Amino acid sequence: MPLPKPGKKEKKGDFMNRCMEDDVMNREYPQAKQRFAICNRQWENKSKSTLGDLIKATAFSVEK
């Protein structure tokens, strides 16, 4: 199942609470430490995806 992703304007604490309480996350990762690590990684990768998307969008617009 897909992992929860942070919203664009979502604060870290709000995202972590939502991610830790997610039904799928609780089922797939019953240990809180493991779930916390995955949720934290999702938060940290938030800016990486956005940067990657920005680079792709910029490269596409330059080619036109």
C-alpha cells in the first residue's frame, strides 16, 4: 500500500501524527519505532521530491 505523504503546507508534527495513526501503517508496521522511522523518512524526502519535480518541470519548459 502507498505510504502517507506530507501535504504541501502540512506541519511536521501534524504529518507525523497522521502518519503514525494511519490504519495501513499500523497494520504493516506494528512496532512504533519502525513506523516512526518510516514516517520521518517520508517527511525528510518531502523536499527531495519537490526539488525533483521542479527540475523536471524546468527541464520540460526549457526544451519547448
